Amino acid sequence: MCELAGVSRASFYRHWTKQEPAAAETELRAAVQRLALAHRYYGYRRIAVLLQREGYVAGAKLIRRLMREDSLLAIRRRRFVVTTNSDHRFQVWPNLAQYLELTDINQLWVADLTFLRLEEEFAYLAVVLDAYSRRVIGWALGNTMNGALTVEALEKALVLRHPPPGFVHHSDQGSQYACMEYVDVLEQHGAVLSMSRAGCPWENGRCESFIKTLKQEEIDARPYRTMEELAAHVEEFIEQVYNPIRLHSALNYQSPVEFEAQCSSTDRPAGWLPARLSFPRHREISSDVLDQTQPNRDEHEARPGHSSE
């Protein structure tokens, strides 16, 4: 058409972008702003998924440009406070979670403890997640950072899930998880214990990721004066936002509730099975090192004066 009309394509596109797309882009920008305000801490990828669910045809790069132009920025994280005390005499267990191949819920639970700010004091939150679906299955809030708080969160998860013996429970080496009260509850339900190494928070990355999400999307967005007010908002975020609504890139942009409904263990004829351990072989770990350090056997045997014997 441009060739027949004697118009360059560049001129056509400049004229077209000033006219027709204006209304469509305005509508798309309004939808982006609406979703970004409703989900204050969603990045451009999650906003793009929500727009596609509503029928908009827009790629992630376009959404990123619109959000950048409209200054839809996130709130920065606050200063980190240490809550893990690994200097104790309780028994610790090796990290088994890193070798598990998860195929179902209740195969691996992860637990962690963090602090939350009030106006005049600190509060502490203990959470238990199902690592397969990232769903929060137990939590407890209190003024003291002790074993009773973590036991309360664990007992809520046990009542909700009723896991069969053989599930793995993973946490850090803090005294709240290594104490006898906590370990006794796990052993009574047939759990296999696993712990991260000291000073390696990335070995409990799923739980750390939830805590980061909770603080960025709920806790750091408003001040809290009382424990009751904080507990109400934490419960609302977990039960009404995070579990049923919030999209996870690791779950193919589904919420934990949606993911569990899709991957229900009742659909499997074999029923529930514990997670399988999968250890990497030596060549899978350092194949490049082996190739550089070991001589070529065929070349060695082909040299004069050498035999296979």
C-alpha cells in the first residue's frame, strides 16, 4: 500500500502511531494502572499475565515500558534483623531438601521465623509452607521469639494437612526449630528432619521468598500500632491474597490454591508417595574438570611402545 501510494513506510508508521493506537494504548494504560494499584507489588510479568487473562493482547516489554513511564515503582526493603540463633547445643540435621524431587504436596515442608515491626516493639512471625505449591499451611504471631511460637505454627499445619509419615520438614538451624519440643512433635508424626547450613539462608529459599513477599506487599506498606491489628492484616494477606490469588512464576503464574487444585494427588492412582532423593553423579558435577585433567585413553594407547595391558 505504501509503494502504491508513493509514501515511505517510516512516514506511514509515524502518522499511524499518532492517530489510531492512541485510544487502544490509553485503554491499555488504564488497565495497567488499575491492576498495578490492585496488586501493588506485582512486576510487569505478572501484570502482563493478568492483562492477558482479561483479553488484552500485550507483551511483557510493552507492559514494562508503560509501568516505567507511569512510575509504578516498588517500596524498598528495610534494614535486616537477625532472628536465627544457631549457637546452641541441640542436635542439627543435614540438608536433605536440596536433593528432593518434588511431585506432590506434603512431600516437603519448609519453615522459618522472622520479625515484624510495630510502632513501639517487635513482633515475630513463624510460618510453615508446602514447598511444592508454596502454600502457607501454618503460621503463628507472638511477642517472643521462642520454641512455643514455632510449635504453634507447626501444629496448625499438622491439623490442616494431616501429612502421612515420611514427609520432610526443612528449616534453619535456629534453636526454635532444633529444640526438643519442636523435634518431638515432628517425630511423633513421622517427619524426616532437614536443616540448612549455618549462614546459608538461600538453602531455605522458598520460605525466604514468602517472607520477602509478605514484607514488601503488606507489612512495609503501612504502620501497625497493636498486635491485634497486625494479626488481622497478616491473616487477611495469607488467607485472602497470597494463597488464593497471588501469582507465582515458579507455578506457571498460578496461585498456590489454583496449583494444588490442578495437581491434586487424588488424581494419581498410586496415591501419595514420599519425595525421591536424587543425588548428582560425579560426572554431572565436574565433567569439564574431568575432561581437562584426565588424558585421552585412546590417544594414550595409540602411542608407540604402549599397549592396552
